[in-house]
Amino acid sequence: MERNRAARARKLQITWGMKRRKTPVRALLEGLAAGAIGAGAQSLYFRLTERITPKAPEEAFDPPEGEQAEESALETTARRLVEGLAQRGPLDARQKERIGEVVHYGFGAAWGGIYGLVRASYPRAWSVRGIAGFAIGVWMLGDNLLLPALRLAGWPQRYPVGVHAHALGAHAAYGAGVALGLAAIDRAPLVPLVAAFALARGRRAGRRVAAAMEGHALVPREVVEAPRHLARALARRARDLSR
């Protein structure tokens, strides 16, 4: 029985590209990159389904802050981080949108990092069923637990089935993006992918935050540009691990 399970696990690894065990650091780096790719796939899903997105009933969520009436959950998070935690601002609508997008990619990358570690330890997670379970798990924990707990949305029983179905579709797109990103990393040299993606996203995120915070001096410009330097450090680390 155990031999059969081990054989199936090895077959999954070979079929999906995982030909050898990964170090925790490597698995985390790959997961972070793939998670950001998944966040991009989810953003694309929202754009493509914008016209058919079901509207949540107004009584589903009673926001504790008046500003939330005109904000998305990401924009509220951005405002809380900047104006509440950092005591800077206030932010205008455009600044909230830009920083909210950075939050979106950071959140997606974090979940991807967790999945990268899990699939490196449990090959069975690297299957269609495992990826689907990961996407559903992110939807359950994120949309139905974390958002209500942080007073960014109502509890799940207050929303109709159509709203949940649309959100689940968005997380299916996220899971597919993560899976495709990891599969590409498994089959291609790690260094160019990680370096190119991290540099591109890091530079872009740094520019957006800098533009959004122009005139507010949230942090020194050198710190705002830190993602670019961090991306280079990650690329160097990935290059060392792949040798």
C-alpha cells in the first residue's frame, strides 16, 4: 500500500515537472512568484467579467467606517495601512486604488508562498485536485473569514449564491495562475523567471507607491524603491540555489 502511494506521488512529481525535492527557501521563492502571477490572473478575470459581476445587496454589509461606502476592500486596507497605521495622508481615490493593487499582489504572493511550501512537502498537493483545494481554501479563508473578521465585508450567509459563485470563479482563476506559474518555473531555468518577474513587479510596485504617496512623504524615497533592491537580492539567492 505504502509503495503504491509513493509510486503515485513520484508519478505526480514527474508528470507536473517536480523532478526533485526543493529546499524550503526555493519552494517559498517559487510560490511567492507564482502567487503574484495568480493575482494577475485574478485581476484579468475581474476585468473580463466586469459586465456580469453580480451586485452584492446593500444590507449584506454595514461598514463601520463612513469612507468604506465608496471604497473596495483593497482600498480600505490601503487607507488603513497608510492613514491609520503609518499616520500619513489622507489618500485620494487614485492613491487608494494604486496602493490597493499593491496589497492585492502582496496578498496573492503570500498565499502562493504557502502553497509552494506545501507542495514541496506533500506531492499530492501538486495535482488538479490539490490545486482546486488550494483555490477553494483561499476563497474560504480569505473571502469568508478574514474579510468579515477585519470588517471589510459581511459574513458569507448574507450574500446570495451568485456573489459567492463569482468570487469562487475568481479564486479558480487565481489557482490556475499559480499552477501555471509553478509549472513554468519547474520546466524553465529558475533564475531568469524569478529575476525578470521580481524586478518587473518590484519596480512597478515601487513606482506606483511613490506616485500614490507623492507629496505625503509616507517613507523616504529610498525605502519606497526598496522592492527593486529586494528583487535583485531574491534573484541572486535564487541563482545560488539553482546551481
